[in-house]
Amino acid sequence: MEDKELKERLIKLIEPYVRNEDALAKIDESTEFIKDLNVNSSRLVDIILSLEDDFDISISDEEAEKLMTVGDVINLLKDKKG
């Protein structure tokens, strides 16, 4: 799966949880969920659960702790989906 396609799917998935619409419109791989998109930690857990469902993968607690940016998620998805 291409980075662009992963990013588009990710944006659709996180949109309901984002509090900063301006940052969402300018999202790139360095965008941070908590700092830039104003996603709180409980919403971040919801995003991780949604990622698991949507992409049919399992994300360990250790992996989840490292998901700070959009790029982190894209890299994890690429690794998981091969």
C-alpha cells in the first residue's frame, strides 16, 4: 500500500477525534497527534483501536507508545501490512 493511500485512510479514521481542524487540513508525516491535532490520550487509544479494526492488524502496547506522529503510524502500517 502506498504512503499516500495510507495517509488518506488514516485521515478519514482520525477525523472524528481531531480537535484542531486547521492542523488536520495541513497534515503531514511530522504532524503530532497530541500536540498538533489536539487529540487527548483517551482519544488516541480510540484511534489505535480503530487502526486495528480498519487495517486488520494488532498493535502491542509497546508499539502504541511509539505512535506520536502521522509518520509513525504510516511506518507501522507499512511494516504490519508488508
